[in-house]
Amino acid sequence: MAGGGYGRGAGIPLKDRVRAGEQQEPADASVSSSADHSGRHCWITVPVDGAQPRPGLLLEWRRTGHLWEGRVVYAAQLRPGLWATVEEWLPAELLTTE
């Protein structure tokens, strides 16, 4: 690419660019400001199988009333030795990026 691949938006990192009309991240203290971008690592503090906090992937945010929810994907143990992928909307207070 000419010019090293930089074009429109030069000077603004791709992770900081926002499309017109997109919602901003939740103002929740338990979720860092970098968590507003899709495909971010997160921790699910209360996974569906009730085990210890589990790593997951935060896919998107939505606002429900005055609260924020994150759509996450993570692995949960169905039975001993049997794991499955879980995708669900969780309240922002059950997610952390630390």
C-alpha cells in the first residue's frame, strides 16, 4: 500500500476510531475504558456453571434501560470432563477486564 497503509484517519489508532452513531462504553467502574471495543479479553466473575471466575471474550455492549450488558463467549463445564461454549448477555458488573 502506498504511504505505508495509512490513509483516512491517519494519526488515530484503529482501536480508538468510532463509527458515527455507535454507543459509547458503559460508565461502570468494574469495566476498564478499553473494554468498549469488540473482541476484548474479559473475566466472567460468575460463569453459568458456578465455578471460579473464567476468562472469556467480550463481543459487544448493549444498553438495557439504564444498565449496560456485555455479550460474552466462554467455556463452561457441563459435566466432569465435558465442556461447552457459552454465549450470553451478562450485566456489566459481572464482567471485568483486570
